[in-house]
Amino acid sequence: MKAEPLLAKLNELRHDAEDDKTDIEYLALHHAFCFISYKMAEFQKYLAEVEKTCPEPRRSGGKN
């Protein structure tokens, strides 16, 4: 599993929630996006480890 599609989805959700930048949902998404973007290599390593033990989740729309 690649980190980029997960980060892109997180960014999409962040933009959907940005109407109220004081809302906890927006703040959580924003800070998670920023942190993961900053630690991209570590996140990719984490995903590689998780992939060994867990099946890849289905993407929205039922496609895998």
C-alpha cells in the first residue's frame, strides 16, 4: 500500500471540513495531514509493516 493515496484522501477530507477552521474535525484532519506529510518516510514504513499482517482495505466504490 502506498502512502500517497491515503494522504490524498486525508487532504480531501480536510478540505471538505475547512468551512469552520475552529471545528475539532477540521483541526484533527489538518494536523494529521501536516504531521503525516512531514513524516512521509516513516508513514510508508509503517504501512509496509501493517500490510504484512492486515489485508489491504477496499477503496470507496467497492474497487480494490
